[in-house]
Amino acid sequence: MQVTGSLKGRSSRLIRSVNSLVGAAMFVAPLLALLAIWAIVVPLFNVNPRVFPSVGAVGAAALDSIRDGTLFAHVGASLLRVGLGTLIGIATAVPLGIAMGVSPTVAAFLTPLFRFFSVLAGIAWIPIATLWFGYGFGAIVFVIFNAVFFVVAYNTLLGVRTIPHTLRNAAASLGAGRWALLTEVLLPGALPNIVTGIRTGLGFAWRGLIAAEMIATNVGLGYMLFVARDFYRTEVIVFGMIVIGVLWLLIDRLLLVPLERATIERWGMVRRA
Amino acid sequence: MKTLSLRNLGKTYFDPYAGAHVTAVHDVSLDVEPGEFISVVGPSGCGKTTILNMIAGFIPYSKGDILLDGKPVHGPGPERGVVFQSFALFPWKTVLDNVGFGPKMRGVPKAERDRIAREYLALAGLSHAAHRYPNELSGGMQQRVGVVRALANNPDVLLMDEPFASVDAQTRMTLQEELTRIWQERKPTVIFITHDVAEAVFLANRVVVLSKGRVLDEIAVDLPRPRVWDDLVRDDHFKQLSARVLQMVRAA
Ligand SMILES: Nc1ncnc2c1ncn2[C@@H]1O[C@H](COP(=O)(O)OP(=O)(O)O)[C@@H](O)[C@H]1O
Ligand SMILES: [Mg+2]
């Protein structure tokens, strides 16, 4: 029994790692194909570098920006803004979402506001944010916060609502008070939804970030694209676009997806449609 | 241990869809002695769950009193443990942490509540599952956890609402035998709700028959313990008692 059990475990682990390799290959293949087409088409038609750069020019731009450190300055600035805006967003949205989840009155009162503001969430706030916070850090963090806040609060509300009422009763009849109910039942029960909300919200925030940085700052990935445009540096623009895409994929695949999996699958709380 | 008394207990719901009041429990009086095992049977809709939820404090009652050692109870509390039909285990906690939840709420330090939880898990033959999550267990095992989680909190009264209704018939019989064994060892006061007459008789010292929100009749069960199905299915006295309860329920 023991032996077959562990053999089974090992072979299923093997199958899983083969599967994830195949998955990664299937993810990368179309990107490589695109790269190949780019490498062939640009020299073949002798494309004007002011319209679209060659692979080599983008590679050189990448090396330059790494060597002189500007890449890290831009990436660092962008990540700091996203990180801070997201943290503030989560810290304020989760308590509000829980309050809405436990109190139908609060939920009923706030739902119309949420409907309205979630349409506006993100870049529509950039102009007024720059009036409030000036051009720079504060305005951009506010835009990020805004993109994260509504999605996370709404998902927290959903998460609390999906907790079966018997679980709250069970906790109460085991002696849980209000605080324990919050920390032991409502928060962990809503966590899978909260993580999903964070993942969605960060997706909005990332797009909002690039837009805000084009308008409201002098450092960051969005700014890097915007300035390069003024000098017809298409190779810098394309390189920046690649960095923006790759960074997001890394954040999503290496941080958010594992987090989502850890909470949802571990507890068997997957709610398959 | 404390005596539980229901005095002229009644519950009227307002059904917002029908726009009308529905009286689920009319007038129920019952005294439960410490260490007694009481089964409450009755056809579906006769108010069993409503009574249990009022004792548990999950819903307020409309009239009468619920007294624990003479003091009225309102709202849920750890002196009234509950075992749910849907198990209601915390999916994000291991079996060990589920069972240790009550002691944790009392402020028992981690090492001590783990010791308590392990002791109770051993009682239910679940020591090997301590570090698993509920969704990794069969329904029967989950409900064993549900039972010992309530017991580990040392309640004065254990309230069980059709706890074995959602497991298969074989497992149900095993769980019933285990419950009588655990009850004999620990002698908790139990109110066990069921619509299964044989189950009610098998487990209890006393069977209370409910009908349309009222106590119809009750019957003492003087079968010797330990009780096991292999013996009782052939036992004439068990058959007689079950037949009498069944008659009452069908007349209900
Ligand atoms: N929340 C509620 N609102 C309105 N009516 C209810 C509610 N809960 C139960 N009832 C009614 O009360 C009666 C008793 O229900 P219940 O206590 O669940 O019975 P049992 O557990 O014996 O099947 C039923 O007629 C049921 O429809
Ligand atoms: Mg019921």
C-alpha cells in the first residue's frame, strides 16, 4: 500500500511537471513565432526605423538601458507606485467589503455608488488626481489605488456572501466572538475571492499605471514610452512595450496565480462554473 | 453539567413571500437531565430544526423560555455545542485546528489545545487525519470531525440536527455505534434530531415524538448498552419499541 501510494505520488508529480513544461512551451511558441516574423519582415521590406524598429535595434536599446541603469530606474519607479497603490487599495477595500458583506444595509446603500465608480475606476481619474496631488507620485498612486479599490471591495463582498451561514453559526456556537468571527471565518472564507479581486484589480492598475505615467510624471515605464516617441525612438518604445508585457506576465504567473491556487485549491473551495 | 428546560416554547415565522405568519412551534415543554440522550423524531416540517436552532441560539424564540440550569439562554454560546447536518467544518483549517477551535476561543494555548484535539480525534479513530483538510475526507470522516469538534469544547448540551442524514447507510450505522460508544464514555447531554425512527430508538434513553409543533408523546428506551446493530436488529424489545415509535410518528 505504502509503496504503491508513493509510486503513484511520484508518477503523478512527474506527469504534472511534464504537463507544466508542455504548457510553458505552448505559451512561448507563439511569441517565438511572432519574433521570427518580425526578424524576417523588417529587413525584407526595409521598414523605416521611424515606423518600426528591427530586432537588433531593440536588442541594442535594451542593452543600453540596462547598462546606463535607466531601465531599472523606470521599472523601479513603476513597481513602487503599483505596489504602494495596491497595498493602500487592499487595506481599505477589504474592511469595507467585509462590512458590506455582513451588513445588508451597508451593502444596499453603497452598491449604487460602487456601480457608478467602478465604471470610472482607473484612468478617468488622472486629470483630477493631478489637480489634487500634482504631477507625479501621488497622482499615479491614487490612480492605482482607485483601480484596485473597487474591484477588491466588490470581490470581498462576494466572498463574504458565499460563506455558508452555518459556518458562522458553527463558530459562534464554539464560542467565537465578533473579532474571532472576523479573523477566523469571514477573512479566510472570503480570501479566495479577495485574491481573485486583487488579481483582476492589479490587471486594471497595471494598464492605468502606464497611462498615468505618460501624463503625470518624469520617470517610469509609461514615461519611457512617451518620451521615446518625441525622438522617434521606436526601438525604445517597442522595448518598453515588451518590458511592460513581460513584467505583467511575471507578476501574474509567479505571484498572483500561485497565490490564487494556494488559497482556492488547497481548501477545495474552487467554485467551478 | 446542567439541566436544560424548554417551557412552553413557541416560534412564529413571518414568511415575507407569502406575506403571512407561520407557526412552526406551538407549545413545547421538555426537561432534559444532565447526561441524558434524547432523540426527537417527527415528520418533516413538524418543527424539529426550529426547536434545535432556538436552543442553539441561532434564531430568537417567539414565546416561552429556554433555561439552562434555570438561566434563560439567548444567542449562541459554547455551553451548547452543535453538530450540523452539513458538517460545517472550516475548509481552511486542518482537522486538528477544526477540533481545537473551541479551546482556541477559550484562550487555551496552542500546545494544550492540540493535545485536547488529538485526544478527541483518537476517540473517533481519526488520529491519522489530523493534518488533512476537510475536503480531503469522506463524508463519514467529516462528520466524525464535526462530532468531536463539538465535544472537545466540553458543552453542557450537545445539539445534533440529523447529523448522519447525508452519509451512506453503512457509514451511518457505524457512526451511530460510535456515537453511543462515545456517549457512554463521556456522558454528554445530547438532543438528537432525526426523522429516522430506528436511529432515534437505537441511540436514545428517551424518544420524544413531535407533531405539528407540539410534543405528541414520549417513550423511555431501556435497551442495555453498549448497543450494536448486529445484536439489535434481532432484538425483540428493540423491534417493539421501534414499532411503537413508528406508530406514533405515523399518527402524527
Ligand atoms: N425561516 C423560515 N421562514 C418561514 N417559515 C419557516 C422558516 N423555517 C422553517 N419554516 C417553516 O416552519 C415549519 C417547521 O420547519 P422545520 O423546523 O425546518 O421542520 P423540520 O426540521 O421538522 O423538518 C415548516 O412548515 C417550515 O416551512
Ligand atoms: Mg429539519
